[in-house]
Amino acid sequence: MAARAGRAGPPATIRLPLDRALGHVLAEALGALTDLPSFDTSAMDGWAVAGPGPWAFETGAGLLAGRGPAAALPDGTAVRIATGARVPPDTTAVIRSEHAHADEDKGMLHVRRPVVTGQDIRPRGQECRSGEQLVPAGTIVTPAVLGLAAAAGYDALPVVPRPRVDILVLGDELLAAGLPHDGLIRDALGPMLGPWLRALGAEVSGPRRLGDDAGALQDALTASDADLIVTTGGTAAGPVDHVHPVLDALGAELLVDGVAVRPGHPMLLARLRASGQAEGQAEGPPEGPYLVGLPGNPLAAVSGLLTLAEPLLAGIAGRPAQDPYRALVHADVPGHPHDTRLVPVVHRAGRAGGRDHVAPLRYNGPAMLRGIAAADGLAVVEPGGVRSGTEVEILDLPWAPATPWTEGCFT
């Protein structure tokens, strides 16, 4: 089973106007500030009637939405009413325009089908009563949540601030543009990490390329005021892998130092000391930003994103954690002798009565992105591998399902 990072402490709370709250996480449950609807309203354009018909009526515009309360409706009478208009007291039902015949000469309204008491009236409190919980804390604010909040009378929402993330790209061998040449390769992680982390609800600064410079790395970590710092590369024990020595020099606490998973085993999670702690002005456990150290190989970095960065950001932002689930794998998947493998897969619907399943993708080496670019998620493959027809745990990716061009990527 692939381990995921633990959740952070209780999130802070801010209030944002509705036009700025989209995509944030509710810090508190939203309770109804009023009954919805707050008065009996007409669900249709038609006629409000009282008592049995036929009904006498007077010509005129009738009752319109947005107007004040009307006088009680006497038995045997009718009045035109618009959708959303307040229903007069003592109304028996609303008759839709297409179900009624108004004899304008005689001023009488006849109905073309039986009338049921209360029909096409939205009674006060039909959707909710004042004080009733509408949306629980931890809900992501979607356009529909904004609409509900506005209907319930909210002008601002209590939300959790978006976590702030800095990205530090390490490695002298990385190019920011152009074709690979002379032993240099393109930086694939810099362009990928920002959008990925934003999809997880974070505010992300542009990637900073530091090369293999321990001093520059230490300065960047010390100066950061982010909630989370994500580094790429430099997490192993090579001659220019500076992440561990710099963390040690800064007095950081290593929370995860390597994981028994392939690809991605050199990933790490640490917590830095706050500025006062770094200067010896405070003691105790670190209270500064978290740091997720991703391996330099792209698919290995994806493993770290899913198992360390994503759950950590969920904890900081108050987002619900991904619910684990299992799916049938439709192929034999080789395993590592001792470690868990994370293998890109795509979901497939069962055919001819078969079960829905996932299919492993071919390009799954630690330096490859072709497989993950076509994937819906990663399958958690236990040591030794799994046979076709086995259920495996799935770690979903935070975007839409794969597109038809994935066909050539299957095993």
C-alpha cells in the first residue's frame, strides 16, 4: 500500500466575497440564514385560485415577482400570477396557463384538468428552514455552491486561504527552452508542477531554477514565506545532491526520508524552522514551511506529488482527502521484488457485460512522462506484481479522463 503524508494542523479562516471565493474550501458549514423560499411562491405562470371553480377574475397584469404581499384571495376567485410571485393568502392552487381557459367576456376561469390542492405552489421552507445546514465545512466552493450561498443570503463566505507554494528546480543539466543538446536535457518538471499544484488548490509562484548550488538553495529556503516548498532533484546521495545537507544545516526535521516505492523512492518530506528558530531565538519542533523533495526523474516526481504533496496540501487547505478505492486491473503487471510500484493506468468501461477495469500503460519508466500524460491515475502494485483480474488500489490524477489518443500507449 502506498503511504500518503499525514494531514497538517487546523486550517486558518478568512472571509471572501462571493466573487473571490470560487475554488476555495469552506472553513465552516453554511447554515441557511432564512427559509428558502422565504414565502409561498408560484412555480408557474398561470392563475392563483381559491376554492372550487369556475372562478371569477378581473382583467389586469395580476401578481408579479418582486412585489409585496397581496390581499387574501376570496373563495371562487382567481388572479393572474407570474412564476416566482408571492402567492396570496388562502390560495388553493396555481393553475398553469396552458391548463386554464379564461373567458374574457364573462370574466370566468375554467380548468381543463382536475385541480389538486397546493399544486404548482412552492411553499415557504420547501428547500430549507432557517438554521438548517446547507453545505458542510470542507466543501470546495463550486459555481453551484456560490449560487446556493447567494440564494441563502450570503455576501461573503468563510474559507481557508489557499496554501502558498514555492517551486525550486535543481540541476545544472536542465534547459528552460530549446532542444536537448550536449548532455543537457529539457526541464520537464518546472512547466508541470505549477499547473498540477494549482489543480490541488494552491497559490503557486513561478518556478525558480537554482542549478546545483547548495548556497543558492539554502538562501531560497531561508527566504521563502510559503506554506510549502517543492524542490525537484537533489534528494539522493550523489556529489551534487544538496537537499539533505542543506536541510541539516537549517535544522529541519525530516518527516519522511525515502519511501519503499518505485519510481520515487528518494522522495522526502521535511519541515523547516521558522525564521526566529533558524536564528536560535526559539526551541522546540520546527514551525516553518513544509518541504517536499521530489526526485528529478519525472514519473518519480509524480509519485511524490500524489503521495506527499497532495495529501499535505489537502490538510493545509482543509480539502477532503482522496477516498481510496480499488479497481480490477486488466493485465498482468510486473512488480518490484521488494518495493511497491506505482504504474500509470487508464479506466476502461466493461464491454458485453464485463466489469469496469483499469489498463496499465506501456511507458512507465521513472524518466518517462508519456504514460502519465495518457493516464487517469496510478495503480498501486504490491511487491512481486499482480495477475490480470486482481483488484488494486488507485491513486487518481486531478484532471479529466484520458483522451482517445492514448490507444497506442497500452501494453
